[in-house]
Amino acid sequence: MYFSSRFLCFLGLVYVALAQSTNQAGYNPRIGPSNANCTRQNYQLEITSNNTVFQNVDNNANTTYITKLLQTFASLPMNFSQEYEQPTKQPLSRNYSISGTLCIPMNGQVKNTSHVQYLIHGIGFDSSYWDFAVNDTDEYSYISAAAAAGYSTFRYDTLGTGLSEHPNDTYNVVQASTDLAIATKLLNMLKEGEIGGQQFNKVIGVGHSYGSVQVQALSATVPHMLDAVLLQGFSMNATGLTSGAYSTATEVFPDRFNKSGFPSTYLTTLARQTQQLNFWFFPYYSDAAFDHNRKTEQPVTQGVLFTQMGLMQNATNFTGPVHVVTAANDWPFCFNDCYAVPESSTYNSIPEYVQELYPMTSNFSVYIPDNTGHAVNAHYSAPYVYQEMLEFVSNVFGA
Ligand SMILES: *[C@@H]1O[C@H](CO)[C@@H](O)[C@H](O)[C@H]1NC(C)=O
Ligand SMILES: *[C@@H]1O[C@H](CO)[C@@H](O)[C@H](O)[C@H]1NC(C)=O
Ligand SMILES: *[C@@H]1O[C@H](CO)[C@@H](O)[C@H](O)[C@H]1NC(C)=O
Ligand SMILES: *[C@@H]1O[C@H](CO)[C@@H](O)[C@H](O)[C@H]1NC(C)=O
Ligand SMILES: *[C@@H]1O[C@H](CO)[C@@H](O)[C@H](O)[C@H]1NC(C)=O
Ligand SMILES: *[C@@H]1O[C@H](CO)[C@@H](O)[C@H](O)[C@H]1NC(C)=O
Ligand SMILES: *[C@@H]1O[C@H](CO)[C@@H](O)[C@H](O)[C@H]1NC(C)=O
Ligand SMILES: *[C@@H]1O[C@H](CO)[C@@H](O)[C@H](O)[C@H]1NC(C)=O
Ligand SMILES: *[C@@H]1O[C@H](CO)[C@@H](O)[C@H](O)[C@H]1NC(C)=O
Ligand SMILES: *[C@@H]1O[C@H](CO)[C@@H](O)[C@H](O)[C@H]1NC(C)=O
Ligand SMILES: *[C@@H]1O[C@H](CO)[C@@H](O)[C@H](O)[C@H]1NC(C)=O
Ligand SMILES: *[C@@H]1O[C@H](CO)[C@@H](O)[C@H](O)[C@H]1NC(C)=O
């Protein structure tokens, strides 16, 4: 047991070093903060998902065509479906290589070995969003804050990001249905003892942005598998979502993404300005945090951008507590003002509407940190926000 775990850890390190030397995708090679015992591993997952089938699309389209599709999608959704999507979904079976990292508080500080937070990152990041290591410090690391409080975490790079596989079909393969099926499979493996040799019998799903969309969908489709959900950077009002100015990753970051590995429809934010617009609220973050994000920014496929919101659904059977943490100045999910509800609304903020997806929840709560943009974990407020999040976590896991 001791040797096999150490061995896996060792393999993880070797894999990282090798990948880094090819300067491949610009992920952060760090496995975890100093107060957590982290093990990184590649999981080969056999997945069947019921996927949207696209037509009249091209994985290697030029930026003119990519933008044309976005324009139609954002303004004329019915036309978009007619022109670019087949009427019914089709099952797709395929194997995926996914990199996941389990972190357990160091030196026996774990409160309960069978409890875990299941962390799913959003668009533009890989799983290092949860261990956001500006200048290689632990200050912005949620993993570190969680470990200090005695809680274990499992995070993974979603398909097409970080050390996980990046398939070349960016519409029919790398899309939301596949992502949800992968998220379901890994959750099942946590419960079954197939990750870290430990059965986790209490799991809190924690997401950021598109990761929250997936956690929300899990609470609707497999409600019995999650004890609580914490949705960061999320609401049901995605007014600002399509303003992204996303462009071909191999053109924006030619040193990090090469054309043989990433077709043109793997996209990143075009420039620092567009990244700022979507993810940041100036001046409440450091230049170092912004630079770190830009250096490690990860791509998203156009297929994911078009299918992500289709996952959101009524979690009619979910009875656990739900906590939404969305920054006051979140752009994609609040359009820079989370209090901008219609005058007639019975709610005080946009994130409060999320309770309409949870008719059976035992407790619904919202936290709106001030002076913070969409990339919550990267702003100055992160350490304080983490304490609030961990209070919720502690209430769920019990003393
Ligand atoms: C981009 O692709 C479209 C569709 O294939 C084509 O009509 C157009 O001429 C191309 N534009 C450029 C600049 O290559
Ligand atoms: C959208 O679809 C409608 C109905 O099919 C059609 O009349 C209209 O011209 C389309 N609009 C565009 C911009 O393609
Ligand atoms: C896939 O989705 C379609 C709807 O688009 C549905 O009719 C079909 O039953 C689903 N198939 C499976 C295997 O779930
Ligand atoms: C997945 O990989 C396993 C082992 O290599 C193989 O037996 C199986 O056929 C693969 N499944 C699919 C759907 O390709
Ligand atoms: C780290 O985890 C391994 C494997 O579970 C364990 O043997 C080791 O004692 C842990 N180290 C520390 C410092 O907690
Ligand atoms: C850990 O939590 C489980 C419930 O999830 C409980 O049954 C068990 O007693 C706890 N273990 C310890 C050591 O507190
Ligand atoms: C991070 O490193 C940069 C460059 O090495 C330095 O200018 C900056 O002050 C550091 N920031 C923090 C928060 O340590
Ligand atoms: C895409 O990847 C598949 C394997 O996943 C391979 O069979 C196919 O040749 C690739 N297509 C292109 C255009 O590279
Ligand atoms: C929700 O509960 C109802 C009634 O028990 C059941 O029929 C349905 O399958 C459940 N849905 C899910 C997604 O578990
Ligand atoms: C480009 O990516 C491919 C596929 O991931 C890899 O095999 C190749 O070595 C990379 N080439 C360069 C120059 O980095
Ligand atoms: C959705 O967000 C927009 C932009 O902030 C706002 O004007 C509108 O009132 C919001 N709608 C609801 C139902 O919250
Ligand atoms: C979710 O389902 C409940 C119970 O069926 C219903 O009252 C509620 O209006 C639904 N919410 C949405 C947003 O559809």
C-alpha cells in the first residue's frame, strides 16, 4: 500500500517532467500545496455518452467560419440548431485518458478519510484552478485552504485541458454530454473506492463556472451520489456568456499549443483584454495572478461552448444543501452586477434564482463576495472566500 502509492506519485512526477520538457500545453506542473499529500494519476475511462451530432462544421475551420458560427448561435439559436445540429442525439462510446489528483491533508490531519470534495474547474483553466499557485505560493490555493481545515479533495483536468487527452473532434466528441459522462464516471469511482484505494462515502460536488454547470447536472441526474453542492461562479442568467472573443489557441499561444495536437477549433481568449473582460475585476487582483493565469490558460472547444448550457436542469430529487458563491462583479453569469435583478423580482440577486432548480433542497444559501470577478480563486478576496466556502463544507461533513 505504502509502496504502491509512492510509486504512483513517482510516476506522476515523471510524466509531468516529460510533458513539460516538450513545452506542450502550458499547464502548471505542480501537483499540490505543501500541506497536502497529493497523488496524480491518469485514468483510462470507457465512456458512453448521448451526444449532439453537429453538421456543416469543420474541426479545422478558419477563424472567419468559427466566428460566423458563434454569431448565429448567440443571436439565432433556432437557426443554429437547424443548420448545424442533427435533430436527435446519438450514443458515442470511446475511451478517454483523464488526469486526476487526489490530495489528503498531510501528517494525519484529515478529519475523516471517507469524506472528499469533488472539484470541477471551468473554461479557460485546468484543475490547477483549485491550486492557483501564483509565484508558486499557497495563498490562492483552495486545496491548501481545504487541507488546512482537514479536508481531502479530488480534482481532474476536464477533457481537452491540462494533462488530459485532447481529442481532435471538437464538436461531436469534446462537448458537454461527454464531459458530464466523464464527471459521472469519476464520481462513481470515488464512491466505489477506485480512486486512492479509499471508498468515499460523503462527497460534496464543488464547481467553478462550467464546472458548476456540470456539478449542477450531477445533482439532477445522480442526486443520491452527492451529499451537497457548492456552485462557484454560477447563476441561471448567462447574459454575458457569449461575449468571449474566443480564438484559435494555436494562433494565440503558438508556443504552447501546436497544430498537430490542437485543431483550430480549440479556442482561448484572444488577448489579455478579452481575458480581463470575462474573468477579472480590476483593480482587485495582482499582476502576478493575471500573468500566471495567462501563462497557464487552457483551451475550450467550440463544441463545449455550444452545448454547455444544455446541461442545466431541474434537480427535482436533490435533497442536500446547495450553496452558490458568485462574485458581485462576475461577467458571464451576472454581467458585472449580481444585484441587477428585474424590479418586479422577489429575489435580491441573480444567483438567488438558482433555488428554482432545487425544489427539494434541505437548505439553499448564496454568498456574493464584493470586488471580485468571475475567476474567484485568483482575486485578492480568495483567502476570505475560501473560509466562507469551508464553513459550508464543515457544516455538511459534520464536526
Ligand atoms: C474561411 O472558410 C470559409 C468556409 O470554408 C471560406 O468560405 C472562406 O473563404 C475562408 N476564409 C479565408 C480567409 O480563408
Ligand atoms: C433564420 O431562420 C428563419 C426561418 O427558417 C429564416 O427565415 C431566416 O432567414 C433565418 N435567418 C438567418 C439570418 O439566417
Ligand atoms: C439520446 O437522446 C435522444 C434525444 O436527442 C433520445 O431520443 C434518445 O433516447 C437518447 N438515447 C439514449 C441511449 O439515451
Ligand atoms: C477501451 O479500451 C479497452 C482496453 O484497451 C478496450 O478493450 C475497449 O474496446 C475500448 N473501448 C472503446 C469504446 O473503444
Ligand atoms: C502520504 O501518503 C502516503 C500514501 O497514502 C502515506 O504513506 C504517507 O505517509 C503520506 N505522507 C504524509 C507526510 O502524510
Ligand atoms: C466519518 O464519517 C462517516 C460518515 O460519513 C462516519 O460514519 C464515520 O464514523 C466518520 N469517521 C470518523 C473517524 O469520524
Ligand atoms: C511574484 O513574482 C513577480 C516576478 O517574479 C514579482 O514581481 C511579484 O512581486 C511577485 N508577487 C508576489 C505576490 O509575490
Ligand atoms: C483524429 O483522431 C483519431 C483517433 O482518435 C484518428 O483516428 C484520426 O485519424 C484523427 N483525425 C485527424 C484529422 O487527425
Ligand atoms: C426522481 O424521483 C422519482 C420518484 O422517486 C423517480 O421516478 C425518478 O427516476 C428520479 N429521477 C432521478 C434523476 O433520479
Ligand atoms: C505537437 O503535438 C503533437 C501531438 O500532441 C506531438 O506529438 C508533437 O511532438 C508536438 N510537436 C511539437 C513541435 O511540440
Ligand atoms: C439577467 O441579467 C441581466 C443583465 O445583468 C439583467 O438585466 C436581468 O435583469 C437579469 N434577469 C434576471 C431574471 O435576473
Ligand atoms: C423544478 O421542478 C419543480 C417541481 O416539479 C417546479 O415546481 C419548478 O417550477 C421547476 N423549476 C424550474 C426552473 O423549472
